[in-house]
Amino acid sequence: MGFSSALQGRAAHEALLNRQEAELKLLETMKRCLIQKSKCDKEYAASLAAVTQQGLKVDRSDDLQGSHITRAWRAFMEELEHTAKQVKANAEQLESVCLDKLAHLYQDKRRVRKQYQEEHAKIATKFSHITEDVARKKTEYQKHLEYYKMLRGRFEEIIKSGRSGRKLDDVIDKYQKACRKLHLAHNEYVLLLSEAAEIEKDIRTILMPGLLEHQQSQQEGFILTWRNLLQEISKLGDTTSDRFSEIQQRIESNIASISPAEEYREFTEKHKTNPTAPVAFQFDEALVEDSLGKLQANTLTVDNLTVDWLKARQTELEGSIKDLQEVQSKLCQDGGGGAALNNSQTSLNGTNGTTANGNGTTSPSAKPSTPILNGSNGTSVKDSSNKSSKELIALRCQERQMQKQVEMIRAALNDVGCEELPSGCDDISTMAPAILLENKKSISQDLSMTLSTNRPLYEEEWFHGVLPREEVVRLLRNEGDFLVRETTRNDESQTVLSVCWNGHKHFIVQTTAEGHFRFEGPAFP
């Protein structure tokens, strides 16, 4: 059982920080004791008894319960009392070498603890920000919705009263602008929800498990270094006599029992928490209850008000994705990108923080890497590789989030295809039927469109004049049903063929210079 699968909860996070702080205190205790031991070695056995007593003053709190390191250290101090007269020759080496390594270990552990705390806070802050953005966008959506409802009420009142003129035009203009802002706010809200869901998923399945897995690897490496250091310290007290050979054997036996893979097992079991539950970002369907079916929950709205914005947004996202891919490629080419690329790919493939043997713990045959404590380039190279891996993971998470939005926009635009774009605002024909019916005949006559029977288009039984799309769906019920209607697009009157054919489809009809008919589409610009 590893950190990534067992210690994702907040309580486990605090427990892990407390455990590391307790280990730092233990290092401080060890350092003080070894300094005192060196002094006692020079003064022979007079002060060594006091040193061993000081060494036994290890923090006995629950934070170090089950620690192999703590148990070995106590045994070491107890056996050290019997070696008081044999340590003078090794005093200088103990002071000059072992204490220096112990100080490096302390510094490295404190640095790693600080990095872990900062990265954990960064991930938590990122989730908090996206949650706040969702709430803010929802509030903005509600404001646009209220303003839209108010203008819609005014528009309906003017239509019912039969008034016309400048005031009617102003109300229509404001109503259409409010409708456009509402639809844009709707799309932004849908995209933000999608982004928030991806961010939450990445944090729960990739970023947080990856951080904990890396932390466990570092801590186990420190435990291995710690054990090696204790072994070196113990050898400084070795002698050739049977008495001290027996003492030394007991010391080494206790230290050898330290297992990095087992060091945190009891601690992990004690502070085990359930994995973080997924946070569901759901569309508030109450926002679209009064949209007359034009706005659908979790569905992008493609109409004459939003199509340009959606295309621009798609282009913007695709450009951002390309930039992210270039940055990733550059990271892979710079400092040791091969290992970083493999690590980031493993995380994105859903490892959920497990290690090579698949159960979240390090395989006994695979020893964890030992941190370099002598100031060589090994530590900096490893840190650089880890940093590149983390940057690649973050960039790929951003790319996936943007790619998800691009796919949503592309699918919405492809569903429309070459069909007539629906009107974003309510069709005025449904509110002023008398005016539209009066215009029906005059518009058809202006088109002068006739068939082989020389009958005017508006006299054909399948011609319905100006008809809203919702009414078309109601009329075309059976497979093969069709009708011809009129619509206005960019202030231009157009004829549309609507067909019930594997669903409802709408095609704009154009008239050639020879008087023939054709459908508008990519082949007929």
C-alpha cells in the first residue's frame, strides 16, 4: 500500500507532514547525541553514560510509532553504553565524516518537506480557483438570464399591443443583444464546467497521486541513506575482542532490520484515508428552463448568434494546443527529456500513483534511489529530471483540457454541417403572425420562383411561407415528409427545403442564372 492510494485525504496529508517533522526532530536528536558521543570518546567513559541517556530521549509520540529507524536507534544507544572504553580512536572520524552526512540528510529532508507542502498547496489552490470560477460564471449566467427575461417581457407586450416604429425597433435590438449575451454566457459556462471537470479529474487521478508517489520514493530513499549512515556510525565502534564483537553484532542486527519498504507500513495503516471522492460539476438545468428548448444542458448552442464565437474559440484553443505541444517537444529535447517524457506518459496513462509492482509499494528487488548527500551533481540532475517530468505532466493536462473543449465545439459545428443555422432569438413570426402572413405572399412574389407547372411557389401545397423551425419539426413526423419554407438570413430572404430523413434536415435552395435549383454547400460557394 503506497502513499498515492492511501494518503490522499486532508487528515493523511497533515499526518504525513507531522511524521516528517518528527523525523527531523529525530535527526536533530541524533546529531546532538553523536556530537556528545565524539566529546565523550575523547574524554573516555566518564561522559559516555550521559550520552546514551540523552540518545534515548527520542520523541515517543504516536508520530513515530512502528518506526524501524527509531527502534534501531534505541537499541544502538543501549549497546553503545558498553563500548565506552573503545571509541577514542574513532572519535575524530566520527566528528568529521558522519556528522557532516547527517547534517546533509537533515537539510535534504527539510527541503523535500517544504517542496511537498508547497506543491500540495499549489494543487489545492488550483482546485479552489476553478471552483470559484464556476460559481462566478454561474452568477453571471443568472444575471444575463434575468435581463433576457425582462426584455423578452417588454418585447411581448409591445407585440401584443400592436405598436410599431422606432420604439419597437429599439426593443427588438436590445432583446436580440440580451439573447446573444445569454447564449454566450451559456457556452462559456458549459466550457468552464468541462474544464473544471477535467482539472478535478487530473488532480484526483494524476497530480495528487503523482505528488504522493514521488514523496514516498524520496522518503524511502532517505530511509535507505539513514540506514547506511547508521551502519557507518556503528562500524566506528567496532573492535576485535569477543565482547565488543558481540555488542557490534547486536547493533548491526537491529540496524539491518530497517527496511525502507516497511518503515511506513504501520504509519500508513494507522492514517489510512479513503481516496478523494470525485467532485461532480453538473449543469444547473434550472438555468435553461425558460429558454423554450433553444438552450440544452451540457450542450453547446450553435445558431446565428454563436457560430462565429464558437469558430473563433475553436481556433484559439487549437492554437493554444499547438503552443503547448511545442513547449512539450522543447522540454523533451532539453535536459534529459527521455526519462521525463516516460514518467509523464506513465502518469497520464492512469497509473494512479502505483509503482512498478502495481500495488503502490516498492518492489523488494528494486532498491529506491539514494539521495546524494555530498553536494555532487547527482542531486541536481535528479531534481532537474523530476522538474521536467512535472512540467510535462502539467502541460499535458492543460492540453487534454483544451482538447476536450475543441472536441465539444467541433462536434457541435459538425452536427450543423451545411444546414441552415437556427435563429438564436425567438422567431418574430411566432409573436406577430398577422404581419408575417401578410408578408408571405409578397416575399414569394418578389422571388418569382416557379416550377415546371408555371404555378407560383406560394400556391404549392407543400410551400408554407415563413415558418419557425419548431413548427417544422411538428409538421414533419414521418420519414420522407418534406416542405418548403422561407427564412431570413443576413437580411436576405432565402428558400429552405426541410426533410424528415434520418432526422430533420434543412437545406438552403439557390436559384442559378439559368433558372435551375441547387442546394447551398461546399460544392456551391
